[in-house]
Amino acid sequence: GGDCLQVFDIAQSNKVLFSTPLTSAHGVVWNEKHQRLFAIGGTSLNIYQLTDWDTSSPKLTLEKTVDTKSYVTGLHDLTYVDSNTLVVNGNRAAFYNIEKGTFTSLARFSNCSGMKCINYNSTTGECWYVDATNPEGDFTWSSKTIHYTDDVQSTAPDKKTIYNVPINMYKARVLYW
């Protein structure tokens, strides 16, 4: 079954060392500065601390569950922006400030119900994203368009868009900015 987080040792990749439930698990991000694992599922952002990490029985200890319903529902992707910021998206999108524990809604995505991924560069303000609100692929979850903007708080038309990509995209990642 799915809907969980699992910990493996790369030397024993077929052996689950730890597992914890996570409804509709969709994304995880490790934050080195805060030494925490952030994970999304359903309508919550869970924050885990690594426990007993240097033993044969490492664990993820749930430290906090943050309800996202007021900002984002149908959680679909979680991405690292910088050491204090994550992007949470699904039906809409928001920045999550780790230190303050607060969300900031992103206007560009306020009418989106099928956000699949957002890649945001906090230095330049650039953002590449995949939106399946109006599916263009062969599936309800897919798109054949990659969008680009340099202002996630604007609702003006995208600056650039790559159309008719020959695959059904679910997620896309920026390798180099």
C-alpha cells in the first residue's frame, strides 16, 4: 500500500526500516538548515524530526501538522525555494515560511485547481510550472504545456509558454536556473 513515508538504507534498499502513515502522500523536502523533513498529503503539511538516525532503527517523529485548507487543498507538490521557504501547491498555491509557520497565497494560481508542480527561484522571481486545471494531455492529471512567469503575484498572462510538448506531463523540474 501507499499513503505513507518510508525510510530505507541505501545499502539494504529492499528493506523498510521505518514507515509512518501519510494520507495521499505526494511530496517530501529535506531542509538542511532546520534539520527537518517536510511532507504533504491530503490537506496537511507534516514536519518531521529525524530520531535515532545513527542507529539500526531510524525514525521520523512527527513534530507538527499544519493544516493547509485555507490556502491550498488537494496537495500535489512541495518544492524547496530557500532555507526558510517552501512552495505548496495543488488546488491553488502558497509559499510556506518555515520560521514563522505562515502561508502567503500566490495570486497567479488562485483560480487553478490542477497545479502539478511549481519551480520558483527566489533570487530572480522566475517560475516554471505545470498546470492541468484544463487538461491538455491524454489524462485528467496531465498537460502538454510548461508555463513561465516572473511574477507569481500577478494574474497577467504568462511571459513564455512551451506548448505541445510531446508527452503527458505530470511534474517538471528546473535543473539549472
